Amino acid sequence: MKCAFCNNNFYIKRSILELFKIEREYICNRCYKQYPINIRLEKIQLDIYECTIISMFDKKYYIDMNYYIKEYSKIFNAFYKKENNHLLFFDEIDLNDDTFAILDGISKLFESNLIILTFNVK
Ligand SMILES: [Zn+2]
């Protein structure tokens, strides 16, 4: 397979049982190490409700995040069906007073806790 980032060919070691299982990989191991996923969960107390921020990366990478769709959807599925929560998506979130005021407003509008899925926190 060709790596989506560095364009190098790479191979995935498979056991005989997995040989016919088609699993698409987009990024080679070297690039995975260069842009490592580090999932962090941060809880913020808003005025009434609570906001959970889940970020995937430590910093902003200028890469096509679509190639991380497998990891992204796993995180999404883990939080999607949590009751009394609203799920929001941001490429990047800047945690400052304005952001907190906006999040506070959103949580009051939906009358629920918020879960924010983002690539990185500024
Ligand atoms: Zn690569």
C-alpha cells in the first residue's frame, strides 16, 4: 500500500488467518509516529452543565485528517450514545473566556452536557 502522507510503499504483516481480511490502512508506521494520536479528555464545569473535551492530537498538524477516519469513528462511537449529552465537532478549539461563554450558552440552549470532539486544543 502507498502511504497517504509520505507516498512510500508499506506492508502490513498479517497472519494466515487474516490474509483475506481486507483492511485498508492509509498511513505507514513511520508517519503514525510522526503524527501520533494522543487522546486527551478534559472536563470543564460550565455554569449549570458540564463540558467534556476530547482531543486527538497534542498540537496542530497540517495534514489531511481524513486519513484518521478509523480512529476518529472509534472515538465518535464511544461517545455518540451517551445520554443527556450533545456531541459537537471542531477542527480546533481555543479555550478562552469567549469560548467558555459560548459553550455555556450552547449547553443552556440544549439543556444538556456537551461533548466536544476536536483534533487539537489551541
Ligand atoms: Zn508514511
